[in-house]
Amino acid sequence: MAEEKVIVRGVPVTEELHDLIRFVLTSFVRPTVTELYALKHNDITLAERPRRLLVTVRKGKTGYRVANTMISTYFLYKNYIRRRYPKAKGEDYIFLPQYKNRHTAAWGTDRRVL
């Protein structure tokens, strides 16, 4: 869809969506505004033996927790996410950082006003 430049609700489908979906599938983080879309680079710790990410979820469905990811998430974050936004700082959002409104990042619109 990214190669075909498909647009959904006025938002183009990009390769970042592919990375986001892979991250959700292998990180055990819920695809919600308070979990996935709230993640910042400071919330990620690269761990070794075994390789994985320690993902700090601050205000998730069950409150504060640290999720241990699968090994593929480690490489996804390290090789793709960091390469996509090489100048990202710790307080920058991991996915779709250009959207300061995280509801807009998640749904392409601020659903709170609908």
C-alpha cells in the first residue's frame, strides 16, 4: 500500500505503518493512545542476553509496567526506527512524532471531538 501511495482518511499509508504493526505484534504493547502512541525513546531500554527491549508503559490499561519484547523487536527498533528518525531525542515519540496530538497519530483525526 505504501508503494501504491494509498491514502486512508486523508493520511498516506507509509512504510512506518509496517514498522508500527511489526512493533505491536512483537512487543506486547497495546495499540492504544496510552500505550503504543505514548511511547518515547526514553521509554526503551536495549537489553542483552537475551536481546530484547524493555518497554516502559507508563499509563497503560493495567497501569505502569515494563514489557519484555521478542528479539525481532530489538532489531526493528535498533535498525529501522532509529534509522527513520536519526536525530530523535529521548522525549520524542517513537512512532509518528510529527503528530503532537497522539489521538491524531493513532486515528488520523482527533476522535475526542467527533
